[in-house]
Amino acid sequence: MLRLLVPYCIGIAVHLLLPGMLWCFFFIALLVICGFVVFRFIPLRWRFVGYGFWGYGLILVLMSVGCWMSYGEDIRLKPQYYGHFQATAYILDIAEPPIERKHVFRAIANIKSILVNNNWIPATGKVMVFCRKDSLPNQLNHGDRIIITKSLQPIAASGNPGNFDYQAYAARQQLFHQVFLQRNELRILKSNTHSRLDYWLMRTRAKCLQIMKTYIPDPLAVGVAEALLIGYRFELDDQIIQTYTNTGVIHIIAISGLHLGLLYISLVGLLKYLPNGRCFDWARACMLIGLLWLFSLLTGASASVLRSAVMFTCMAVGQYVLRRPANIYNTLAGSAMLLLWYRPSLLLDVGFQLSYLAVIGIVVGSKKLVGVWIPPYKWMMIIWQMLAVTLSAQVFTTPICLYYFHQFPNYFLLANLLAVPISTVILYAEIVLLFCSSWGVVASFIGKVIGWAIACMNAIIAWISDLPGALWIGIHVSAVQTALSYLVIVLIVAVLLLQWRRGWWLVGLTVWGMVCRHVWEQYQFNHQRKLIIYNLKGTAALDCIVGRTAYYWQDTTNHKREVMASRDYFRVEKLLALGRVGNIACMKGMRIAWIDHDFKPFQVKKKLQVDYIVLTGNPRISIQEIISIYTCKMIIFDASNNLRHVQGWKNDCNKLPLRCISVLSEGALVVNF
């Protein structure tokens, strides 16, 4: 199965990263299939020569299948996709419980019908809905059917370097548009349009949350309890999330394979009391699989939960239906193949990647690591096994964690050693609380114990987070360095498991490649010259980066996090204010002119030569007045301008013609000079 999975994943990755290769793979697959057909008709003595190419042909076909499956996942290819029509109204079904924010509700909605030329036609697609709380007579609920007449807006990327690309993330969820609704811009047509299964899951989920809130007295503990039990994280305190992240135990409050593994072990232990026999084995398998998938759906079916559900399903089928132990590597590969067949874009999902890498690390490394030292006492062996599992998972997930999150929890072993056993006891106690919720006195006692245990766990995690050197931040690794890191890990595993001594030469060569790549990247950062106009709505912000120094100009500190992420991305070590003479700044031969609301046009005998003109703060000036004073390569409208003003300026620029860019609508501008 692993041999099938690898080329299939390569095909998906090629399409996601290089969409232009799609037709190339189509013709390759066509040639291979034609080769297979021709092969059946050539003389027998020539067939033996070509047998060696069958495997390569199958690999190419699987890569092509992966590429085309990824292409076919795009909902925009369907003829009923709403984006193919000029609609004036939409009927939407709220597809999940709305998330309440400070002033708005946010929800994902499925498009059911659209109004085109005064006719309602069926349509398909998803849209992100934001509606103000005061725009509804009642709260918006999961399953409500609403009608809106407001135009949908594309989900735009900020384009700020080093920041999270929400547009790409939303596109992988098949979300391409959003709508912001004010009062009288929507109307609820019908409630409870979801299926019976969805309705039952929603009611069960709400019942579990209500029990937690009723019997656990501490609100902070309630948020952690809800996250532990069913993965409901919207009532978690931000400080708690940050503390758990900084100590490397965020997986405890994010429903993952750990939770499904505990559930599977518990169910197997309970079902062993059933009598032996073929019929009872089938009953065990059905109950195991049914309860696992019910829990998975109840928790929202995240990538890590789906991976675990498919994997444990394969194990249950192998153990009770086929009556033979499942190969863990084939089980993992099979579960990944099923998930990627259903949704190829999961390959780029961070949760999917971390989930599989952690399990692979545990499977490959934990047993070997445990065998390194045999403790004399049983309690020491239990602790050593936990440390081995944690360390194995951490080794395989560290490179990708550094690539995505740019930080490393130095005390992850201590944090997991203390937090995982406590969280396991809390999870079992919560399940007991659900069954005992009808007995108020008993439930209250259990709830208080759970609240106390969660408070202790939070205190321990906070203490570890406050230790000196608990978090190593500001670590930036490139995609190439991440790939080379995994190559080193794979080679070391091959050397140790297969006793492949000559493999150490390849390990050393790969490490040397990583060092060379690092030196080259540092050289590039030391000699970089970049002009960055940030896309921060309502804010004028600019960085002129020369080497490791950023010369900045910013009219507010409201968006400090986004700007700092960009400076970290370019490895900036020093900040200096950008000097200006009048409204012009010079930097290494580049000249920038600022035009704001205080700028007054003036007469010149000879036009002033600048490279870029930045319009900021909605200045009352026309493009004709600007070009009567300056000549430039480009006019830039920063994010502090009103879109109506920007559109007027862009129309004037297009008539001249004059190159221009709007940061607010086209994303941050990054220019090398």
C-alpha cells in the first residue's frame, strides 16, 4: 500500500504546487496506458525485456491519478457552481454552528439556490457569512435557511510576507467568497433544514456542553473540559491556549489520535467480555467501528481524528472480521490513501501532516528507543515508555513545526510526562460525568473533581511555561531545509534499522547540504534590499529593508503583530526610522514620494524624478496634478485609502496610461531594488 501511496501523493503535490503540470501528466498517463495495450501484442520474447518497465509505468499512472483527483476536487469546475452566474440573490443553509465574535456571528453556509434573471435555479458552493448581532431578531443557528440579496466578495489575501495566507487556506476548504451582512440584508426562511443525523449530532453535542457547564464550577476549567471531551475550543481562554502551545501539549486540548486511541483501548477492554465466536466478533467490529465514527463526527471530524478513525477501523476489521493482525504500516498508508482519495487537499493540511508524522515517529522509533535502557522497576518502565513515545513523535514533527510555527518548546518532555496522564484521567472522568448527569449530587461531586484536576493541570503547564528558556522563538526554516531535515531523519532510521553503515555517508552529505543551504540563505538576507508596502486596512505602513536593517514608516502600532511577522520572515535585526526630506525619502538610490492629506500641489520648472509615489490617508488630489509635478515608475495606493477614492485614481491612471497598484485590493507590495 505504501508503494501506491507515495506516487499518488506526489501527483497531488505537483498539482497543488504546480497546476500547469496537469496536462503534462494527462499525456504521460495516456502514453503509459497505450504502452500497456501495445505490450499485449508484441512477441513473447520481447515481453520479458519490457517487464521491468511495468512498475515505472504504474508509478506514472498513479501520479497522474493523484494530479487529476486534486484537479477534480475544485468545486469551481462543476456546472452548477454559483460563480458561473450573475446572481442577484442567494438562498443559503447554515452548515455549522455559528461562531460568536465580539460584534458578529461567523458561519459557513452552503448555497442551495441563486436568483438569475428573476428565476431561482439550483446552485452549489460554500460561502463565509458574517452578520452583525443587531441585524437578526434571533440568534442564527446551525441548519437555518436564509435568503440574502447582497453581492458576494472574494476572499482576498493580505499578501503581507511571513503572515498566514488565509486566502489559500480558505481555497483548500472550497471557500472563495464571503459576505458581510448588516441589518435588513438577510431573512431567515426556515429552521432545522439539516438531516436527522446532523440534528442528532448537534443536539448531543449541545447536551454534552450543557452538562460540562452545569457541573464544573470554574469557567476556565469548563473551556478545557469541552475541548478535551469533544474538541469544542471556542470557549477556551486565549492565555490557556498560548500556554499549552508554548509547552508543546496543545494536542491535549485538540481532539486527536490520542483521544481516539484511548477510546479504542477502552472499548476493546469492555467488549472482551462478550462470548467468543464468529457472530460475536462481527458484533465487536460493528460496535467498535460505529462508536469510533460516531465520536469522530461528534467532534467535528478533523484531519487527525479522521486518520485515527480510518486506522482503527482497519485494525478492527483485521482483528475481528479477517481474524489476522493488521500491518501497522499498511494500515497507516491505507487510511491516508482513503482520506486523500476523498479529499486530496488534505495533503497540505497541517493537522493531517502532524498527525501522520507523529504516528510514524511513534511506530518507527518508540520500540527501538525503549530497548536502549531497561529500567529495574515497573513504574520507571512506564515513565520511560511515555518519554520514548513523546520523544519519537517530537523528532518526526519538529521540522514541520519549525517551518509552520517558528518556535520550539524546550520542556516538551516534562510537559507531556505530567500533562498526558492527568488529561487521560480527566477525559475518563468526563465520560463518567456524562453517564451520571441524571444524579445531581454525584454529578456535582464529579464535576468539582474534574474542575480541580483541570486547575492543577493548568497550573503545572503554566509553571513549565514560566521556566527560564521554556520557549525558543524566532526560528525560521525554509521548505528546502525542512525537506532536507526529513531526508536526514529517514536516512538515520534506515541506517539504524537496516544496519546500513554506508548510509552514514549519505547522512553526512545531506547535513553538509543543509549547512550550505543555510549559509547561502544567510548571504541572501545579508544583501537583501526590499521595499514593502503593507496591506493593513486603515493603516499606512512601510518598511525599507537593507540587509538586516529595516527603515520603517508607520502611522500606528495597531498592527504590530503582522509587521513583526514580516520582519522576522526577512530576518530583520535592527530598526531605524526612515528619514525624509519634505515628502521624499531616499534609500540606496531609490526615491519615494509621499502624498498625504497635508500635501499641497506646487509649480515646478522641471518634473521631479522619483521611483515610486505613495498616496496615503485619502489626499484630495488628482492624478493629473501628481504627474504635473513628478515622473515615476509606479503609483501606489496604500491600505489607508478609501476604496472609492482608489477606484477613481485607478481609472485616471488607466486612461494615461500609468502603472498603478492598490495594496488594499491586490495585496501587499514587495519590490526588490
